[in-house]
Amino acid sequence: MATWTDIVSFAHRLGGVTEAHSYDEPSLKVGKAMLTRLRVEDRSIVLKDIEPDERDMVMAQTPDLFFTENHYLGYNIVLVRIAAADLVRLAPFIERTWRRIAPKRVVAAYDNRSAAT
């Protein structure tokens, strides 16, 4: 089971991530771009950069973990129940968005650190 603290710790290891607030809820940003945010009312997180086909597939495979609401249907977003998640499952989604929004030098530094270990 993942927690928001686990997600925050993982994101900080990527680099260039700051804790902030979006829509009056805890979020993680890279610069001014939102990486993810916690939806306090249902203890879920918002994952971005999820194309509709991928969203439909992950929701069909694991509906206890991935879901959406009508509000998000026009966006490349899926919601994740963090109590049902583990960081191994979430990390690739978070890293993919991070790689898109992080400065190239920050991504290169992360890749260099990872290659050295």
C-alpha cells in the first residue's frame, strides 16, 4: 500500500520536484507544472499524461485501483486509489510525466545518477 508520503519521497528522488498546493490540496510540481496532486476527499491521486486508450485499459484491468470521474473524461488523466496502490505500480506513471515536464538538465542528472548505481 502506498501513501502520499511514499509518493512525495519517490518524486523528490527524481529531482526538481517541489511540494505545493493545487486546488487547495497537496500537490507536486516541477517548476510551475503540476506533476500530481492528492485528492483529499477520496485519498486518490491524479495521474496525468494517460491517453484515453491506456486509461480505459488500466481501469478495465484493475478497477479497484484506477478510476475516473465525468469531470476528467475530456482529459488525459486517470485517478488512483492510493490505499490500493503500491509504489512499484505508480512510479512509471509519475516518472513518465516528470520526464515530460522536467528541464532536460534535471532529467539528464537523474539518468546519470541512475546509470552510476
